[in-house]
Amino acid sequence: MKKEISKEESQRACVSRRRFLGWASAFASSLYIGFENARAGWFYSTKPVEGIPQSWVDQKGLDVLRYANYIKGLKLVNVTPRMVLSPHFKTRGRTGNSLPPRYMWKNIAPILKVIDLMASRMKRPVDDLLSIYRSPAYNRAVRGKSRSYHMQNIAVDMRFKGVSPRTVSAIARRLRSEGVFNGGIGTYSSFTHVDTRGSKADW
């Protein structure tokens, strides 16, 4: 004779199953991210890169050189590994920024190629890459938007020597209209924001 299960017992069992599946999913996600991080670092050299201070390596470890070698491998003409890595050592108050997770490293390549092309088109050097990847904690510290594309490593705030932000934005819009990239362009008083979000946005 089968034992009848009460409605309350059935509900408790469903809740337990949902909790178990939630925990299992979270654990699997953490394993996957860890695996992606590890795999991303396997193929990048830890050879010294010109312009990268040893103090940066001492502070954040060999991933500084791995990331710098990845950037170097993009063979950019107007953007150096030091320019790209420098914003990751900024602090706001007691909160320091960090390198992006390894699985996000390749996200930055398309926008760096856009910046490299912009410099060539304008025949002006890059003055500063002010902000690139922001860790969630650092993004909060600088009062960035809660869903900032900087946290996905697909956005850059930049300045070019002798070029106004308005002109930089105009060049970026021209490249976007040519199909070089698809993303957002923001014009500020002292810099220009460009990202590769995959849809057009202007402000």
C-alpha cells in the first residue's frame, strides 16, 4: 500500500529540489568561470613587456605580463600595453581597481582597434586612456552606472593630444557609420567614451 504524501510535504520537497538545483547551478558556474580564467591564461607569455613597471607585476602578479603580452600581440600602432594597463592601477579613496578577469581579456580587442584607427585617421597620438575595465567595487567607488560597459571590458574613456572631445566623437561616429564597430559614443567636457555594446547609442 502506497503512503500518501501530504500537500505540505510535497511543497517542502519541491523547495528542497529548487534549492539544490540553484546551489548546483551556482557551483557549476563558478567552476566554469574558474576554468575559463585558467584556460585564458595558458597561452599568454610572462616575458617582460616594454613600458610595464616591475612594481605593477609585484603588486598584481604575473597576469600583468600575460595581459600586457596579449595586448602587444594585437599589433596596435598607436596604443601601447602600458596605456591599456595603466587605468587598472588607479584608486578611488581606499578602493583600487583590478585587472579584468582573464576570460574578459579578449573583449577589449575590438575597441582598442577602433582607437588605433581613430589615431591614424586624425594623425594625432593618444594622450590618455582614462578608464577601461572597472571592477564592480571600483565602478561603485567612481559612481559609474550599475550596468556600466566598463565592467564588461568593452568600453574606453579617452583623450587625444590636440583634439577636442567633440571632434573625437565625430570621428568615432564616422567609423561607426562605416561599419567599423557598433556601439555607444559619449561626449564629455574633457574626454570621449566609446564602447562596443553592439547597438547604437549617443549622448
